[in-house]
Amino acid sequence: MSITSPTPRMIARKDGAIGWMIFNNPERLNAVSLDMWEAVPELIAAFDADEEIRVIVLTGAGDRAFVAGADISQFGESRSTAEGIIAYEEATERAFNAIAAAQKPTIAMIDGYCIGGGLGIALSCDMRIAAEGSTFGIPAAKLGLAYGATGTGRLVDVVGPSFAKEFFFTARRFTHEEALAMGLINRVTTRDALEDFTRNYCGMIADNAPLTVNTAKQVVNEFTKAPNSFDTEKCNALIARCFASEDYKEGRAAFMEKRKPVFKGK
């Protein structure tokens, strides 16, 4: 049964105890456009409101990608001014936070590219199940932009500070073997078995006491909260500095022109 979505680029459907949220932009490797980011909180709320749904699964359309990041082709339109950057970042933050705050357990079912904002989506989920051959990365340093503080914190929570720094410093792609070894993903299976494997996991969760599962989710989340010494203003200022830089303009231009960027640290 389908659930009404505000954009055709996001598909939501109910299948027994599972709520499926599908990022539907396969011709762009499911890169997330602004309308897709804005739809996420609405769809999560619909799933949470349905008592029959016990687990929410997020995945991508097609057979090449989970989500290959934000739709960078829109950056000139929506992230080229200070106001546009703020509005866009707020939309992405609302989407990530809605996934993380979902009352139901959330699983990212990953097949293919899981890059940048796509990794942020996966990290906002409670668990990540991936097909062999999937790749993971955060190319922010190649674009001159900064990953949000909340998303950075989620990566640190999952893989630890050293691996998180490796992601950001190198901006390279990591294999599914590397992702499994560092704890980024919970389970790996073949591509052919991915959906059945995920459905079986959903079935195990759905059979358990919902209040117990929800309590465990919330208590575990409490343990991952940043301590009081975390300097939010400092982090936000550093992130804003990246978006205001000449390097960000150069990174965006180089991406659209399909050339290697020349960064100057300014």
C-alpha cells in the first residue's frame, strides 16, 4: 500500500509491518534534491503514526546506488548565497533529525553508492545492512564544503574519531569490507539476498515488544549525546567559514566542469 508522498522522487509504501522509504532519483544515482529532503520528515511522521508499522527501511531506487549524496547540480541555485546555504542546510538537518528521531527502528538497506549526504542518511538510521560491492565516502574536502556538526557526530558515534577523520581527511571511498571492519555497517550480504535478508531482520524486530524496542532505542541514543563541553557555536562558525570560502566556489565549479579543483585554503 502506497503512502502519499509530496514528490514523485520519494516513494513511501507500507508492506505489512515494514514502512519502505525509497529515494527515487535513479538517473542521478538517487542524489537528493531539495524537494526530497523536505519530504523526509513528512514521510517519517506518517510511518510513526501507523501503529501497524514496526520497522522503517530506507533504500534507493535502481541497482546502482543507495544515495550518492546531495544533488550538487542544484548547488548553484540553492547553495550559492549565504541565505540559500542556511535554508538548504536547515532542510537537510531536518531530514537527518527526523530519521534519527523516528519512534520506530530504522534500517538503511544499501546497494551501491552511499556517499556524502547519502552516508548522512544511513548514519541517521539505527542499523545499516549493505550488499557486497557497496562503497562509502564523504567527498566534502574535494568540494570545499563542510559536513554538518550533527552528521559528523553521528559518524564519530558509529566508527570512532580516528576512522571519522580518515573519512574526512582523505575524501576517498571505502569498500564494504572496510566499512564492516570499522563498524560502519552492521551486516553484509550478496546483492541478490539483500532484500530478503533485510526483510528477515525486520521480521525479527517486528516480533518483539514495541515498547521494549523503543525504550532500548531511546536509552542507547541518550548515551551517544555530546557532553556539555561541546562547543556548538565554534563548530557552526567553522562550517560557515567553509561555505563562505573561495574554495567552496572552486569545488562546486570544478565538479560541474568535471575537472580537478585547485584549492588555496581561502
